[in-house]
Amino acid sequence: MKRTKPKYKQIVDAAVIVIAENGYHQAQVSKIAKEAGVADGTIYLYFKNKEDILISVFREKMAIFVENIKEILKKDLPIAGKLQLVVESHFRVLQEDPHLAIVTQLELRQSNKDLRFQINNVLKEYMVLLDTLLEEGVEKGELSPDLDLRLARQMLFGTMDETITSWVMNEQKFNLVSLAPKVSDMLLHGYKQQ
């Protein structure tokens, strides 16, 4: 119910900015409230604590990735085309929101074990959709019939993740989205000469 109220989204968006600019541990609730343009106490009408804000940020923003991949899976394209769109979409969301990129690539990784467990639970739906993409490729005969789906999914997500982390660590000096064709091609064909 609270997630549909307008101030909820305001607070989530403000939290992304404050956490990116100050780091999770230095991102006080009062700073988030100020950025959102709400009173400090208003935050607690929507969230239990700062940890709850971070999980909510990840849940809300992850929903964007999930919706994008669901739309891509509906398209009548070969797996190579869908894979490239998945990588491109993932990169585009973060390139268009550099604060979110900092939060997902740096701040979420510094969290405690319990927080990482909650984050992994949020990530599961996206991983299941990546599995669906790869399974479709195997079923259509476009990917190897003996493909280790779990390993392939880890490599796909890990490659995107590491590429984004490199982009963030290099202060976003290159065009992330422009790398999508190269990344998807490398995932499909590896290093061997064509």
C-alpha cells in the first residue's frame, strides 16, 4: 500500500542520490529526507530504518530491469538478438542513472550478510528470467544442447556486472551502452576466431 503513495517514490529516488553521493554508511535518514523534500519523520511512515530504505531502493529499481527483460522475451527474435537487447537494456538503465549505478555496483556490496541475503532474494526474479532466455536458446537449437544453464547465467550476469563496475570505477568515462553488442557477441562466440 505504501509503495503506491507518491512520497514513497520520492524517498526512494532521493535515497539513490544520497547513498551514491555519501556512501551507505554516511547516508543519514535526515539527508534522504532533505533530498526528498519531506520531514525526517515522514521517512518512518514508509520505512522501518535505513536498511529497509536500501532494500526498497533495490526492489523498486530492480523492477525496471525485470520489466525490460519480460518485454524482450516476448519479442520474436533469435536468441542472439534477445541477448544483445538484454545486455543493452541492463547497461542503458544504469548509464541513464549514474547514481543508481554507484549504489548497485559499490554500495550494495559493502552491506552486511543479512542485507546481502535480502538483496539476493530481490535479484532472484531477474535471474529466473535470464534462465528463461538461455533455456529458449537451447530449445530453439541456437545454443548448445549441453549448455550448463546455471553457469551460463552466472557468466552472463557476471560479465554485465563487471563491465558496469569497471564503467563506474572509471568515472563513467566511456559509453556503456555502446559495449552491449561486443559483450553479447563475446558471450555467444567466446574468443575464438570466426
